[in-house]
Amino acid sequence: MRIVLPAALAGLIATPALAADLTVSIQIPEMSVAEYHKPYVAVWIEGADKSITNLAVWYDVKAKDNKGNEWLKDLRQWWRKIGRETTMPADGLSSATRAPGEHTLDFSGSNEPLKNLKPGQYTLVVEAAREVGGRELLKVPFTWPAASAASGSAQGTTELGAVKLELKP
Amino acid sequence: MRMSRKAAAAIALAIAAAFPLSAHAHRAWLLPSATVLSGSEPWITVDAAISNDLFYFEHHPMQLDSLKVFGPDGAEVQAQNQATGKFRSVFDVQLAKPGTYRISVASDGLMGRYKLNGETKRWRGSVEKLAEIPAEATDLEITETQRRLETFATSGAPNEAALKPTGKGLELVPVTHPNDLFVGEEASFKLVMDGKPAADLEVTVIPGGIRYRTELKEVTLKTDAEGTFKVTWPEPGYYWISASVRDAKPSTEKAKSRSASYVATLEVLAQ
């Protein structure tokens, strides 16, 4: 099971001493547009060995008859690499779209989906697609597991703000 | 039935236009509203037209008599809401099952040319209709024409069941899946003639959007000994792929030669 918690709660969870942790924070920018819909966002990890680890998908999970699935293809890299082979909604993976602001996802190395992540070079990928809006994809490279505390970030310009990655040994 | 010369000419023109890749410069195409879809039982709508520029409705609608759609299990699926307007035909396809659909307009017919009372006449039909050609015709030449136009759409994960060639005429056998094409990546396809590699064949690749640029951006490729050709897509969008073969191997002894053509519309996605 993967753990997804708001930032405020994350600190309350005890972490096993030896497990590496990974925290992703994603900024959804405020938009001043006539028609605004919160973006669909997918977060995953690509390995240098071509492995894919799905971390989160924010979309219209509550739409009647899974109508929200119709637009999942707009997360086009995610769709190609993960979505088209995955039945959505997926337990522990999908959740509702998020409002503008900063959102934090915490993952413990001792739990799914990181539990079986082999040591190596990886890239965190965050893709956002907004209805009647644009699309943006950001990448942050990292090494797993972290030998010491490490961080990385990427700055979006349109559909995403800052994406930050923090690693703890 | 008597017909004015003008009316006969108009009909001849309409017939020529209904056949893709005739001696005319017109291009025939199918244009799907989307090729990569998510969600349950999505729909696409497809335009079918014959035009000069890709992909604009400016000349003639394509006749849909030989339209066939094959679903992810290889079984035929009914195209819905068919209509033919001034410049284009249109139909809808529901992708009721996950997987890849092949949408094709394929025909196999005979074209004839003969002389009657000193005048050159043209005829179009099938083996069954050969009797329409007057017995006193001379210089009779019959060519078999095998035309195939295709496009593809996938709901969910792509699969291959609908992509199996029929073994008749010129066909495309995907090596790279036709709904997994991305800008900057190399895609590979095989052309087969009666199911066998169509080696050393010219393939034309033209990106859509011709109206808004000055150059055609046509790329001419050649198939290798295995019938394979490779394309690295320079930009996202719809592409028109075309090839044709003339040979002396018609499927009926009534014809002397054969003209086979293949056209596909492929969508290349942005990264």
C-alpha cells in the first residue's frame, strides 16, 4: 500500500529507520482564465532500466460512469507508458483533481510502490493536462536510494509551478 | 440510354474522382477525429474525401460502398451515421471494446478501355459485368484495380488482431503499431503484395496541413528487400502514406495487368 497524505499529516507518521523516503511536492498555479478546470496530473518514476513506477494520478475520479476516464489520454506520456494498460480508477493510485496551491505526496521506501524499487538512476516525471487549457511535463532526475539527504526540482512555466523532490536515506 | 457528351464527361470525371490514385493528382483519404482514446466505449467520427490538399474538403466525397471496420477481435464492426455531402462523406465508429480498430475502404474491380466505331471508350466493372462491353469492341485492355485506404484507432491498449493482412493486393503490415507513433521517433512498417514483401517500392509520406505552408514536405522512401520502410516523424499531426504497384499478376485471367494501391492516414502524437 502506498501512503498519500497531506503535508501537515506526513510528519506525524513514524518512518522505519533504514527505509529511504521520497517526498514530491507539486505546485498547481493559479490561473486567471475565463473557464478553469483543475488539471489532471500524473506522477511516476522512470528507471534508467526502463522500469516504470506509478505514483499518483489526479483526475475526475468521481464523475458518473467513469466519464472522467475519457480525458486520461490527454496525459499523453502517462497514457502511453502506464494509463492505456491500467484499469482506472486504481486503488491507492487515483484521487481527485487538486486546486491551485502546493500539494505534497510522501512515499516510504518500505511500502508500495517504492518497496521493490531497485537501486539505480531514476527520473521523477510529473505531467499535467488541463481541460480547455494546455499540458506540461516536468522531469527531475535522482538516485535511489539516497545515501544522504538530497533534493531536486524543476520549474514549470504554464500548467505546473515548481515540482520538488526530497529524498531521505 | 442516350446521354449528352457533357453529361458523359461529368460522369467519367466523377468515376475517376471516386477512385483514389488514378492518373489524376487527387488524393483520397480517411481522417479520424482521434486515434488514441481513453474511457469506456468511446466514439470517433471519420471524414472520407478526395482532394488535392491534405486534409481539406475541397473536391469530392469518397463513396463508402466498400467501407469496412474491423474491431480488436478481428470481427467486423458496423460503421454508423453514414452520410455523403458535397465534399466529404462521414461516418461514426464506436470503439465498444478496448483495442485497435482498422477502418478500411477497399475495392477490387476491373477497368477497361476499348475502341468502338473509332472512339475510345472506358468501362468500369467486375468479372460478372464483362458482358457490358460490346462484342464488336476492339483494342480491349482490361486492368484489375485493387485499392485500399485505411486508418486506425485504438481505445486503451493497442492490439494487433484487426491488423492482419488479407493477402490480396497491396497492404500495410505494421511493425510499429499505427496508433503508437510519436514525433521524433522512428516507425517501421512493411508493405506486402498478395501477402508477400513488396520490395523496392516507392512510398510517399506527406504531412497534413498543406494549406498553411508553401512546401509540400513530401518524403519519398523505398522499401527494402523485406518490404520494410522506416519513417522518423518530423512533426506531430496527421500523415498521408501512399504506395502503388503495377504488375502483370491480376487475380483474374480476364485482365491483362493489375494496378494496386495503398493509402493510410496515420496520426503522429506530440511528445
